Amino acid sequence: MGLKIKGGSPNAEISIDALRENDGILTFDVKMIFDREEIPEQFTISFSIPNIEMYSVWSPSLSFNRSLGVDWSKRKTNSRLASFMPIQSLISLDGKNRTTIAVSDAITPTFISSGVCEETACIDIDIAFFTVKVAPLKEYTATVRIDTRSIPYYDSIYDIVSWWENECGYKPAYIPEHAKLPMNSLWYSYHQQLDVDDIIKECRLSKAIGMDTVIVDDGWQTDDNNRGYQFCGDWKVASTKIPNMREFVSRVHETGMKIMLWFSVPFVGKDVESYEHFKDMLLDGSGDGSKFFSLDPRYKEVREFLVNIYAKALREWGFDGLKLDFIDSFVLYGKSLEYDERRDFASLEDAIDALLKEITSVLKTINPDVLIEFRQSYVGPAIRKYGNILRVGDCPNDSIKNRLGVVDLRFTSGKTAVHSDMLMWNYDDTVQSAALQFIAALYSVPQISVKIAKLSDEQKKMLAFYLSFWRENRDILINGKLMASAPESAYSKVWSEKDNTAIFTCFSDTVVNCSPYTETVAINSSNNTGLIIKSADQKAYTVLNCMGETISNGTVHGALCEIDVPIAGMIRIG
């Protein structure tokens, strides 16, 4: 493997210690020591491995770019507390792990990169530390874990997540029951044009078909409906939209739904009162650089200001949870790298960690079951200590990206509640096309963002059916073991199994292996009008369309049997 150390501070002693190998898993410690406290320079651990049966590369930060990179343009996984996590996998064509690299430290800015060296047909790998400036320190230790076992790639990822939780100190937050129930998010359906009476009507309709929480998004704090964040920061209610916030929350509760409120955590705009007070406590180069900026959490006063705002939303207005947005927009550039004695933190990542710890401590004192939503890219093991909902990043009306985000998050999030991006579609679209949006999110907690009152009768029937199906089978869907084939193709087939039951979703791979399950459900999300059923001879089946209407019944005949299943419909076997 030939581990090599490159770069680093001139005054630093950097070493690779305690190499250990056990059943195909290699671990070693990376240590750095200074004579006195110093801001560390970036250094890299490099090595090469033979490119044998390596077909694709996987990491949650790579999105669709999963082909093997080249050594002059490597596939790079950036990680820090506020964005993604230090893990990258090299995978064979048949979905087996070939090499999975992970780092124990999910807070310090790092990256893992890999690419093919054409001269050697090997994969060159770099693990870089301190890729962004941090606070001065005297010593540093992290553990690198390299898994070369020939096991399903997702099992290697699951083992890394368990390692982070149990051996690296990243114990995830408690998950309230309502974090695992469908939600109505108002962003795509209302954007900033909020109307209390209309929202209450939508809450009643949503509750009736299976949603339990509503999320009030951007717009409640401003009369302006032109998007952007120049009116964020004071967090005063726009009375033209919500005349009485406490009364509004009470009316939502009367519908039987819980209610969450959106905040853009870092942003303060030039058009709010608090900007004048905090204008010299901002992160250089943040926001859009002209109309709004990010506050700097390294100042105690900034953290106290934010914590008090969020506590007010629960204590005075009665909200059940918060959607805390844009935490990954805390960035460190330019003048913010210069020393300021007013700060009580030198490291931005440590300050973000302190901010989240202070927020969740106060909120859980007010309500132990408070709902706290984070979204990609701040979804790593360190951030899971605080958020109990992790949501796929914005991908409106994009079922492929939602599917990809859902599966990636499920692999890396343990028992934390994974939510889809909000589901939306054109109100004039076909019912089958609309159903594909829901099917893409099946293995997460669905968030819906269409107005129920505007749906066609068919779309409303479809949504009610799939919400009912999801609730009936949620233990299998979100608590079962999730598996997925062809990660290089945005997952050609995804399935979850628990207690001898499996639920499959077929995207481009339409073969469903019913062995060894007692009961099998398969959903057709392909462009074929049939599924190939394997190992279910003489079992009874029922085919439903996307509105839950029975299309056919019968018995499976033979080891392989093709059965007509409409697009966005399903077959129940056994």
C-alpha cells in the first residue's frame, strides 16, 4: 500500500502509528505534534491500491458523478462538521466493496480523493487533513479505517456508521415519534406567499390523508415575496401574512397536526435592524456578499442571539419543532481568518458545534420531543448528535435526485429519521408521473409540498393511497435493512427487508427475487409495463395501480414469470 505523508507545517512532527489489520480491515492512527500551539497546515496521507474489479466510486457528496476519476482530476469527498462526512468507497460491478476509506474525525475539515493512475492501473488515494484553517493546536490524532472485505458495498458503509457511533464518540440524537411520520411542507406549495386561512384548510386535508406535521417555510418573517435572504435576521413576524403567530399555531394544533418553523440560521440581511449590531461579526465572503451575509458563531453574542430566537419560537409561539437551514453556509475566508480577541472560539467548526449544542440543549429543555430538521449537506455523524431529521437537499419535481439522496442518506444515517425533499409535481401532470415522485421517496419519511385542494381527483386518490401504503408498511420501509443495486446508475433497484417481508422498487432492474421472503411487494418505477417475478412459484399475487385499485389477481407459475404491472403500480405476492 505504501503509506506516504506529504506536506504539513514545517514545525510539525507527523507520523503514522499503530497499524492494525483484522479480517480485511486495516486501521492506523495519524498523529501530529507541535512544540507549541500552532495553526496546522494541510498535510496528506497518500497510497495506491491495484485497480482490480473496481467499477465505480461512492460517497454522499459525489451525487451523480460516480465513475472512477483519474489521478489528475480525482473524485473528491470534502468533509467538515457542517458538510457531509469522511467516507469514500470503491465498488465492483456486482456491488461488492473493494475498498472503503473513512476517518474517525468528522469535525475537522478533510477530504478523501481517488483516481486512476494510467501508468500503473492503480487507484491513487489521498486523505488530506486541515483543508480549511482551524484553531491553533499542539497535537492532533485521528484514525483511518480501510475496509477491503468483499462484502455488499452497503454493509461496509453500515459498518462505518456503527464505528462512528460506537467507537468515535458520535452518539446520535434521540428521535421523537413524530420525526418518523409524514409531513406537509409549505415551501414548494406556497413559497413566500403565506395565507393563514388557506394553510389551515390544507392542514385539515393533509391530516385526513395521513400527514401529521406542517412546516411553515420562508416568508413568515417578511412582506417581500421576491425570494433571497435580505430580510432574514430579526425574525419578526410579518403581520400582513400571519396577524397573530400564537393564534395561528393554536389553530394548526386544533387540526390535529404539529407545526414546525423555518429559520435560515446563518443569514442576516442588510435590510433588518440587527444587521447594524452584528455587521462587524460576520463571516467574510459569506451570503451573496451584498444583500445578506452569514453571522460568525465564533462570537458568544451571536450564539446567544440565535439561541434566544429559537427558544422564543417554542416557548412563546408554541411551535413543536424547527427547520434549521443553511448551516453549511458558515464558511471561513479572507478577513475572518484574522484574529479577533472578542471571539471565544478560534475554530469555526468548533463554534458551529457549540452553537448546535447550545440550541438543542435549550430547545430540549422546553420540549424533550422537539423536532429539529437539518438537510444535505450537513448530515454527517457529528451533526447527527443534534438534528433528529435529516432531509434530502432541494430537488423540486426531480424523482431521480430525490431517490439518490434518500438512499445515500439512509446508508449513512443509522436510525436518524431520513426525510425526502418535498414532493411536488405539475397539477396537470398524469397521475402515474406524479406517483413516481412519491415512489422515489418511499424509503424515507415523505414530505409533501402540493396543495391538496388543487389536486385532481386521481392525484388526490393516488396520494392518499401511497400515504396509506407507506404508513401501513413504514416499519419495513424505514426500519428494515435497506439495500440497493447499481449505485453507479443512481440505484437500479432498491429494497428493504424485515421479518421475512420485503418491499422492492424497480427502476431499471425489473427482476424481483422473492426468495426467501414470506411476503413480497414490488413497485414498478421503470418504463416497462411488467415485472419479472423470480422464486415465487404457486404463490398468489394481486396487482394494484397507483391509486390502489385492483387490476388483476392470480398465481405465479414457474421459477421466472413476467406479470403485467402498470407503471407506478405494485404487485403483492404471498
